[in-house]
Amino acid sequence: MSIPMEAHERTPETRVPRASPPMNDPAARATQIADATPAPNVAPAPAALFAAGVGEKMRATDLNFFYGKAQALYNISIRIPTNHVTAFIGPSGCGKSTFLRTLNRMCDTVKGTRVEGDVQLDGEDVFGLDVTSVRRRVGMVFQRSNPFPKSIFDNVAYGLRVNGGLSRAEVAERVERSLVRSALWDEVKHKLHESAYGLSGGQQQRLCIARALAVDPEVLLLDEPCSALDPISTSKIEELLLTLADSCTIVIVTHNMQQAARVSDYTGFFLMGKLVEFDKTEQIFQAPSRKETEDYVTGRFG
Ligand SMILES: Nc1ncnc2c1ncn2[C@@H]1O[C@H](COP(=O)(O)OP(=O)(O)OP(=O)(O)O)[C@@H](O)[C@H]1O
Ligand SMILES: [Mg+2]
């Protein structure tokens, strides 16, 4: 598949120069590094970036995002590979969640926001599609698990019932399949009709993944899904992501660098609302082409 080369980001022409911050403040140092280094205009050639046969599931082009007058994203351009895991890393406040939310139009739910640019799902403009169908095709799991005050079964069945068209037996079959896929079935199969609130934090997060999977999304967005979990629950979710990527395109935001390295095929590094670098994960962690990326992944700031 031939995809033309394109810049990943450009410096906004309207940026105001800042005074030099003290170097002993990590956040200030990040700011200084970002300001001192011109934005890259040449991204790795996608032909080299995407292995042969890897398709493009989503694409953002020149995406800018504003909360009122405050700009949170600057000219983000990226292609998300089909049925692979893409990780977004970067310091707090750099726009990872904001960008994730533009991919399934969850950003529409925040008042006073504005999006410029283009987001495509299989070549279709997501802002031109019916929002419900976008969210069905592009599911989302949040940092804090948010089960509904319902039974385990009803949580997973929720989206299926909203969409309608399935018999009770079909719903039950899809609920079971989703719980198996989210590696929770064995732990809950004997108590499907008990409250979801009786589950542990890690189980609740896997339940939310099962709920998202039940409607068979093509893309699953996960915003720091393991940040509140213990190492065992975290590793269960990581294993799950690796398995899910056979049939679903996964995009995960994480602050855990080891997690990005373990689970993702491609990694994007965000800094101050810009996508500084996007490449194969091993490249980002072993030989990043941008100094800011290297400083971040080696723990020099952030
Ligand atoms: N609802 C909102 N209203 C106004 N500004 C917001 C809102 N949500 C985020 N922002 C601002 O947008 C910028 C990007 O925030 P975002 O939450 O996307 O960052 P993040 O990279 O996900 O950070 P973290 O790692 O802390 O989750 C920040 O400056 C933040 O203050
Ligand atoms: Mg966030």
C-alpha cells in the first residue's frame, strides 16, 4: 500500500516566544526543549513505517483543537495502522487525551470546543458521519473504570440492547464472548447477575473493556486504562491488548513507558499539543530521531 509522505506537524505561526525557564524544573525544561527545537517537517516515509500489508484504519490531518481560546492540539497529522497497537506517550497536559477524544468525537461532548482539520475512519470523515455510528465503531475505555450501576451481565449487554436487533440468546452469547475476550469470564461466570460494583478495580476495568468489545468496535481507544491497577491486573490487560490487536485496531495512552514498549507496535510522542514523533515503537525507544523524544523516553524530563 502506497501512502504519500507527509509532515506530522508544523509549528503554529502565531506562537508567542517564552522567556528562558530555569533548567532545574522538569516541566519548564520540557517547555524550553520544545521551544528551542524547530518542529520536524519530515516524517518517516510511511512505506517504511508501515510494514507491507499493514493498512491504515484512521488518519488525522492538520488537526487543531481549541478549548475556548486555548489551543490544545497543533497540526496533528498521523495514520493509525489497522489491527496493531499504537501508543501515545508524553508529559501530563500535552494533549494525549484530547487527541484520543477527537478520534471518536467524544470531544463533541465538551462545550465551547472547536476542531479544525480532518479525522478519517476508513477514508470517511468522522465529523460527517453519524456520531452514534462513529462511537459504535470506535469504542473507548477510560482511565477510571466506570461500570454502570447494573449487573455484570447488563453492563456488557448494554450497548447490544441499545443497538437492538438481537435475540436474548444472541445477547447472552455476545456477552459471554466479550467477557472471554476481555479475560474476565472465568472470574465472573458464576455471578453474572451480581452488581458490577462488587468487582475489584482491575476486574471493573476489564468489564469496561468487555462492554466496549460487545458491540464489536473496529477501533478501541484506551486512555491510561491501567493507571489505577496493580501489576497483575495490568499484565492481564496488556496480554488482552496483544490478543485483541488481531481483530481490532488499538490506540492506548499511557504514562508507563515500559507498557508502551511492551504492548505497542507504533508509538507517538506528544509534547505541548504537538505530535513530535511517530514511529515504530522500537525506533522511538531505541533510536528516536528527535532530541525531545530521547529526553522523554530516557527519563530526562516529564
Ligand atoms: N475540558 C477541558 N477544558 C479546558 N481545557 C482542557 C480540558 N481538558 C483538557 N484541557 C487542557 O488541554 C490540554 C491538554 O489536556 P489533555 O487532558 O489532553 O492532556 P493529557 O496529555 O491527556 O494529560 P494527562 O497525561 O495529565 O492525562 C491541557 O492544557 C489541559 O489543561
Ligand atoms: Mg490524559
